[in-house]
Amino acid sequence: MTIYKRDLMRVFQIIEEFRKIYPDMQMQTAGIFVTIALNEGITMKDLGQKCGLAQSTTSRNVALLSDKLRHDKDGYGLVVAEEDPVERRRKVIKMTTGGRRVAASLCGIVDASKQDGA
């Protein structure tokens, strides 16, 4: 297998890891999750700016990654948005234990590629 194919297989494995959580997870939501994992404690505003998304889109995706959506539907339970104790209007986003587990699993896929000599 060429290096190119090996790299694409790693990408595929990462996508499949997200699909284990929820088969219909959109790439935008997965990207937001990775951005939160890289910047734990990021504010909702900063997350939107970093991802180039409108506040409403950012908020909707964070809600999807959280425990509960509107209308009593379950979210993924990977992050929690908490009120900033210093600035109550601001929301700070942190990983849950489940979110940390998923991030570790994704890192395991990348680590495996390093061990394979890719």
C-alpha cells in the first residue's frame, strides 16, 4: 500500500470513529468537536471565529455535541457548555469524560499510523 493510501485509510478510520458515536454526524460537527478538543475551555464566540461559522451555527453544533438538544432529544454527550463565572453572558465549552474518551481514541488512530512507519 502506498503512503498515500495509508494516509487515506487513517482519515477513513477517523471518520468511522465518529460514525460509531452517531452514524449521521456531519463533518462540520466533527470539526467543531476536534477544535474544542484542541482548545478546551474555548468560548462559544472564539469557537465560531476559529471555525469561521456564524454564532447560530456554532451554537447548534455545540448543542448537538452536548447532552440534550431541544425537544427532549439526546445529543452526543461529548461536551458541556457552561456559564463563564467571570462573564455570565459568555459560554465556555469543555469536554466531558465521554468526549475525552473519543479524543483519545482518535489520537490512538494517529499514534498507530506513527508506529506503522507512515
